[in-house]
Amino acid sequence: MKQIRLFIASIAFLTLTNFAFAQTLKYQNYSDEAKSINELSAKYGDLCKVLDIGKSAGGRTIYALEIGKGNSKEKPALLVIAGVENDDLTGTVSAKYFAETILANSNSDSVKALLDKYYLYVIPRLSPDALEGFFEKVKSLHIGDDFKIDQDKDGKFDEDGYNDLDGNNIITLMRITSVGGEWIESPDDPGLLKKADIKKGEFGKYIVMFEGIDDDKDGLVNEDPPGGININKNTTYNYKPYTDDGGLYPFQAPELRALGDFVFDRPNIIAVFTFNNHNNILDAWKIRNPQAQSQGPGSGAPSGGMGGRGGNSGSMFLADSIAYAMVVKDVAPLSKYKGDAEGSGDIPGWAFYDAGRLSFCAPAWTYPEMKDTSRARGNNRQQMTQERAPGAFGAQAAQEKSLTREQIAYRWIKKNAPQNFIEWKEFKHPDFPNNKVEIGGLVPFTISNPPEDSLKNASAISYKLIYKLFKDLPDLYVDAPLVEPLGNGVSRVTLTIGNKGKMPTHTTTGRRVKALQSFLIRTKLADGQSIESGKKVTFIEEPLQGGGKITRTFLIVGKGKVEFNIGSPSAGYKNVSVQL
Amino acid sequence: MKNIFKYIFVLSFLLVSSRIFCQANYTHSSLKALGAPNNPKVQVVWDRFYDYKELTGLLQKLNAAYPELTRLESLGKTYEGRDIWCITITNFKNGNEADKPAYYIDAAIHANEIQGTEVALYTAWFLLESYNQNPFVKNLLDTKTFYIVPVQSIDSREAFLHTPLELRSGKVPRDDDGDGLIDEDGPDDLNHDGYISQMRIRIKGGRWKSDPDYPNMMVRCKPDEEGEFELLGEEGIDNDGDGFINEDGPGGYDPNRNWGWLWKPNYIQSGADHYPFSIPETKAIGEFLKKHPNILTSESYHNSGGMLLIGPDQNEQDILYPRDIQLLDFIGEKGTEIIPYYKYINSYKGFYPTYGDETNWQYADLGILPFVNELWTSMNMFRSVSPGREGEQKDEFKFDKLLLFNEAFLEWKEFNHPQFGKIEIGGFKKQVGRIPPSFLLEEECHRNMAFTLFNASLLPSLSVEEINRVSLGKDLYRVTAVIRNSKQLPTKLDVDVQNKLTRADWIYLKGPKVVTGGIKKDRFAVEFAEQKHNPQRLEVPRIEGNSFLFVTWIVKGKDKITVEVDSEKGGKTSKQLN
């Protein structure tokens, strides 16, 4: 009887400790989240450290969780990043949930085995400034971080921001009926707007901007709102200059500098998962023939042409494209949330092409598509650059015939949460006395963030996906060395090195951008021994793919113990020795 | 008796003062050679190189000698903790440095391209010492601002001057070969002669031989010749036992590929490092340039080759706008007259694409008209270059023999190399090939400075030429003003106007209440394009070079009028009408 009671009690205890906190997932502002991160590290002190990796443009500390034991420099690692899009709070919740759950389960056999072999880094909120807009009295989407930019070049900063004209404490859109407008109602989703396509016979009807008036009386409305740089448009990968929210030059955002330094200082990170609007697991990146040069003479020339990158999508080095495809195949069934097309200057693209890590990304949440998809037709939007109305709307659909996340959200919201779409209502606007002005649109943050009671479900789904990636990290092993005595004190030693993980020991891109270290075999001889064939330091440049095996042979003269140290920070290390 | 003393006193006073005031064309002891400033306050010789301590002292002396013309500041610290000096030169009494069009100079972003520093220092020295003597210089400093950064990559330039190293890179440590060790295997001065030279080994059948005219020179054998040498490369040993020599020396990036325009990662652009401005020196200078939007023209000193280079440096975007090209062409062509043997070249079409370099970023993101001077050409040795593949090298040997008396070449000397056995080490000292000898250094300084002064003299010069007021009745007046830019450069480049990099030029009317106003089409038109918002501050995208701008306001009241022009890169000017 006592045993049964004990048994029940321990089950209950385990259940509670494992899932108690998970029942209460909430959207947190910056300071609440910062507090909970520090509490987490206090709770799991021996496994979890909080790192201060830099400051945002607005002066907020950017935190990273470092989870693991032993020397992190010698263990392959996965980096999880969230807080990248200016409206994605769900990602920060899911990223933190992933860390918490791993830590809570760190005594289970499976998680323990992973934490023995690997390290895990989680940056739950890389760009903390923009997300505070969710918690302000008047909810609005920020352009990006709090970087001071004089957008309209009038010598003043941030002097004409949004205004809550209809008094509902949210900033939505304004559409101004005007002959010169570029926007029309979306035929499939009349509450949404899309850019008119002359080629389809569509004529523009509206000028569109965020809700507001001309605060500084310069003839422009909301042309210099607070902030900033959208960090998911500010990396060096496929960077587009001269935009309103992409910064003056790539990596101008201090958040990205912090990320860059963090990643380059950790050559043990072999894979990166980013919560953002794009899903490169379901919409796999196009892998062009890496042998082909980019268009035009001289591009990619100076450092060798293989895998040269140009134009809009990169081409990968062959070994890396194999690795990427292998992992995508493995984890795709677990990726449930569709994304939009990849933007330019994005972090997942940077993580692979410029920082050389296997890079995976997906939204933290997308609404379920409504069953009635009979009107689901391709609906390619363009970025809004002219009307200076930044934000989540205007994204491009991932595929020709698919819906954008905004459309998916709109259809679900219209049916299930209509209060999250503000119907277009006329407003007498002082700056446009002769035009019809209407205010309306999706409530900000609703495209990417479900009601709070759905957070646990969303986070649990992302948990499974990221956990699989974590399990897929490279797993180095070395067979017992084969020794063949050839007589006269000469021995042939053959090492067989294998990788039973799914990801490779390193990437060619990572080596080429000098972010990852070489995969080495260091040979230590006893006194009097010498290597006749082979080197003391053997470089293995070709990545050892998941499931792959290689051999290396050494001819060694002399008796004694030979020690081999094999590996790299991103592959881990194994030591073997032979007694000759 | 007393009167005689008075006489003597007055006479001697006159004698002494006449000597002082008659100094115009005489130095202390003799006739002044034309060119250099007369009796400079700060005495400097220009036939040698200056290290960090010396150039810091020189800048401080100049600053102390000319406090009203200079400001000396540090833009930040280098990796090894040295200051990145910037000297601002302008007549502060005639206006704030930020209110004048500015010219920016820097040098030695590549640490082995050392003599740019002397050129930049010479320019600073010459401007200051000539201010009171030369009206052309005086006018420049009264109306323009010069920002001069004599050394960018200070740490490695210091290493160039004081150690055997010859770094192009900076000194921030990088693991070049990815073996987990940082900067563990650089070049070695094996024979302790203070230089990193070449290694060769005598092998019968090797493909190199001695040149018959200059036995120290290594030349390739013709197909039917039997040679006796193999070349082993740069002086060094395998420090870390990995089978490679000199594969991971100090640094390991190219500071001139670390900037923000079209930055590309290492496998497309080698040396780019991690991300734009990841290197402390480039970051510090980038911040400085952003903080000084009055900079319109810039010049960077490199070596070598005798060229004035302009972008674009890559083929993906031909970013130069046509009218900006016209300005560059005009100035560049003139430069080739001022500095003989220099060619004016578009570096993409002339060489290879480079990504993430300084001058393209200055142009594309800051609207600056940039020049790169590649100093020193081998033409300087004999005013011509010997023909043939090895012509230039032969000229160097000839120059060493006849003008340097064999100072430049380190004789081939035997050495016992741990890996290669008996080899020979020798070669030209690192001062050969890209850097002038002492007696040609001052010429290089002066001619390039002269190009700078010519270039700077084209910076915009704005003035309000006239203001007129006509009564329209009912206390209303039409006020017209003519604004002139009397120099060739516009207040903004095309790239700036097209991409809205900087703010508009503003023309204020101060005094009476402004009812409306705008820009007039031309001098004789009456109608104007009305600026409805804030007409007391008219906004124009720019003021063209060698042009006039005509503005009109309708004002109420007969108050005293001030027309003020405020251009970020064109400077400030104003005029009053009573």
C-alpha cells in the first residue's frame, strides 16, 4: 500500500514539476521576461547560465541562455533565436518554453544523453525594443528596434509618429481614396489591401498608411515614427539598400552585431533555428548548382567561384546542400506552421550563407487555414516602400499559389475572432479634407500571435520540431583503430571515423567564411616514434555527413603509445590510442 | 649725450625690425626654395617615415602651434589600444567646422602602404604653415574644413616600421587556418636581419636562374635552359607542426573589405571578416564619417601603382550616377597632370571587383565623392619603365645599384633550415617596390597634396548675391533672392539626391512673417513653385555647381530681412536687407 501511494505521489510530483509552469504560458513584456530568464538560470544553476550578449538600440540587455555541462568549446551546439520579427511575441514564448522544458526534463535518460554530448543556446528575444509595442497603452507595430533614424531627413528624430484617431487604443491602417493611390481591396479578402497590378487591369484606388495625422505639419503623415531598424532585414545576406526599415547598411543594428559576435565566438554552433515569418523547412531553399557562377563577369571571382553567391538566392556548396536536404527531410513532418517568402537581409539566410551554420527557420504560429479554400489563388504582394508604412502586412506569399500568413490570419479571424479585425470606418481626417479616409485593418500583432490560451499548444509543437533538430546534431565516433604491423617496427594504423548524427561535422560554407574550425586529427607520438606517411596534424576539409564514414591511414615507425585526438568544436572530440 | 643713445636705439630697432619684416623670401640664411612654407613654426623633414609616437607628437605640436586653426581628437582606440588621430583644420574664427563643406583624408588603411601617412601629415603641416603666407591656402581654410586621419591601421603600421612584419591586415587576431590556434604561424625572420625575405635552394634543374646583368635577381628559365634554383617562398618555418609554413600570421583580414556597401563573405571577397565594421578601426572611422555629413569629397591613400582610382568596384550594380562620373572625370584627369605618370582609372574596369571597400561605402551611403590615390609608380625611378616581363624588376636592381649603392638588396646568404636543409635567404628590403626612397618622398607628398588642394578648391561656395523687395500693397511685399554656388561641385551628388541620403538644402527667410514662398524657375520669371508647408524655410534637393538659385517669398511687414542658406554639405551663408 505504501509503495502504491509513493508511486502515485511521485507520478503526480513529476507531472506537476514537468508541466506546472507550462500551463501558464503568457505574453511577457521585456522586463517580465528578463526576470523569468534569470529565475530559470537560478533554478538550474549547474546546467544553465544566462549570458549578456549586448544591448539593443534602445539600451535593453539581450540575453542568451547557455545550457549544457562541461567544456562548451568542445561540444556541438544548436542555437535557437526568437524575437526577430517586429510582431513575433509567440516566438519568444516558444523559445523560452523549449529551454524550460529541456531543463525540466534534464534528468530523463534521453535529455540527459543529449546534454552530455551537446550544448544548447537560446536567445529568446534578440530584438526586444519592437515587441514592447504590444504592451503599450496604444498598441502599435514598431518599424524595428529603437535605433534613432531621421526618416524624413528634416533634422529631427521621430517627430511624427502614429496617432490613435478612432480612440480604440490600437494603431491600424488608414486608406485614403485617391486617384494617385497604389492599393486596392484584395479581391479574395476584401478587408485586406493589395497593390494594384496594372498588368491585370487593376487600377489603384487608395493611398495607405498607418493611422495618424501630420504632427509636424510638414505635409507628410507619420513619416518619421519612432525607430528603427527591422533586424530581419538588416543582415548582410541578400541585403537590400535604400529601404525605410532595413537600416543604412547591413549589420548597422546593434542587436545584429551582438548576434554576429556571439556566433563567431562559438565555432561549436553547427546549427541555428530561428523563429520568423519564413519557413525554410516546408519551403526548402532552392539549391542551385553550386558549380555555376553567378550571372555576370567577375562575380565571385577573387576567392574562387565555386558556390559563388549572387542575385536573390544563394547557391550552396555541394556538401552543404546535401546536409541541408538530409535534415529537412528528417524534420519536415514536424513543421506545422506555414510561412511567407524569405525576405532580404534576413537572419536565417545570414546564419547559413554568411556564418556557415545549417540554418532552419519557421514561424512560431500560423492560423489554421479555413476549410473553404476555393478562393485560394496566388496573391503576390509587394513590399510597401513608398508610403512609408512598414510592418507585417505586405509580405509575399511563399509559393505562387499559396496564401500569405496575413490572409490565413484574416480568414480565421473573420470567422472566429472578428473583434481582431477593425472594419473600415470613415473618419474625417484634418489633413485630407477632400478625400474619403477610412480607418481599419487587422489589429496589430494578431497575424503572428494567437490568443494566450493557444500558446501552450503552439509551443509544444515547436518544441517537438526543435528537439528533433537537437537530436540530429553530429555524433562523432571512432572505431577501434586497425593496426597492421609491416615488420621492422613499421606499423600501418587505420582510423575509421564516423558520424551517427544527422548533421555533418562542419559545413564547407562555415570553413570558407572562417567561422568553423577545421576537422582535425592530431597525432601525438611517443618518444622515438615518427610518422612516415601521414601528418602530425591532418586536416579533413570535406564535411563528414550524417551517417558517413571515412578512414585515414598512418605509417608509424617505432614502439610506444600513439594518441589520436579527432574532431572540432562543431563535431565534438574523440580520443583513441594504440600501443605499438 | 642722451640724444645719441636715443638715436642708436631707434636705429638699431629699425635695423632689427626691418630684418624681421623683410623675411618674405628669405629663410634664416639664404634665398627660400619655392614650394615649402617659409620658416615654419613646426620644423619637419619629409624624407623619412614617422611612427606612432612621432606622428602623435607632430600632430600635438601642430595643434599647439595653431590652436585657432586645428582641433585634434581621437576617434577611438585600435585593437592594441592606440589612438586613431583625426586633426580638423579650418579657421574656427570664421565659422564652425560643421558649417563648412568638408574634405576628408585618410591613409594607411593597409598597414604596408605606409607613405600615405606622410602625405597626409605633409598636407596638414603645409596647410597650417602656409595659412598666413599664401592667400589661396588662407581662403581654403577660412571657407572649408579638412578632416585628416593620418593612419587607420596604426597597430600593423607600427609593426611594419618596428618589426620584420609586412602586414596589409590589422592586428585583430584571427584563426586563419581554422586549427583552433590563433596567429600561431606567421613569417619568421630566420636570419635575424630585420626583414622577412625570400628563401631559395640550389637545385640543379630548378626552373629559376640568376639574371646575367644582375646576379641577385631570380628569373625564370626559358624552356631550353637548365636552371639551378627553386624558390621556396616567404622566409619562415612551420611553427605549429601542421606541415604548413606561415599559414596563420597576425591579423588575417583586409580592413578595406570591411565596410557597409555590398559587403560579401569571405568566399566571395577574401578578407571581409565577420560583418561590416567588425574591426574596431573601421568601426571608429565609419562612426566619424556618419557624424560629419558636411563631408563632400574624400581621398584615401594607398599604394602602389600611380593611379587615381574611382569606383564602382563591382559589376553587380553600376552605382555611379552619370553626373557624378563627370565630376570624378574632371578632377581625376586634372590629377594626372599634377602627378605625372599617374593614371585615372575606374577600378572595376581596370582591375578586379572588390566588395565592402571604404570608398564605395562613402559614395553609396554617405553621398561622398571619393578618390583613392595609389601612391608610387616605378616610373618614378627613371621616368620610364624598362620593357619586358621583368623590366620593372630590372629597373629596381638598376636603381639600387646606381642610386642606392646596393642599400636595398639583402644579399643571398646561406642558412640551415630545419625543414629544407641548406638554403639561401635574401631579397629586396620591404621598402622597395611600393614606397619611395627618401629623396622622392617629399615630392610624392607635395604633388599629392597639390591634388588635394585642387580638389578641395572645387567644393561648393554659397553666397546670397542679392535680395530685392517690392511692395505689393496692403503691407505685403515680394522678396526675391539670388543664391549662388560659385564652385563646380554641387551641394549634393546625384547618388545623394536620388536616394535621399542627406537632408535638403534649406533657405530661410527671417524677419517678417512669411505668407508663402518657393523656388523661381529662373532669374527673370515671376511665378514660382509654391511650397505650402513651412515656406519660411524653403527646401531644395540641392544647389547645382556653377549655378544660381532664385527664390521668392511673399511676406507681411517691412521688418529687416535676413536670408540664410543652410546646406549640409554646401555650408552656411546669409545676407541682410534693411
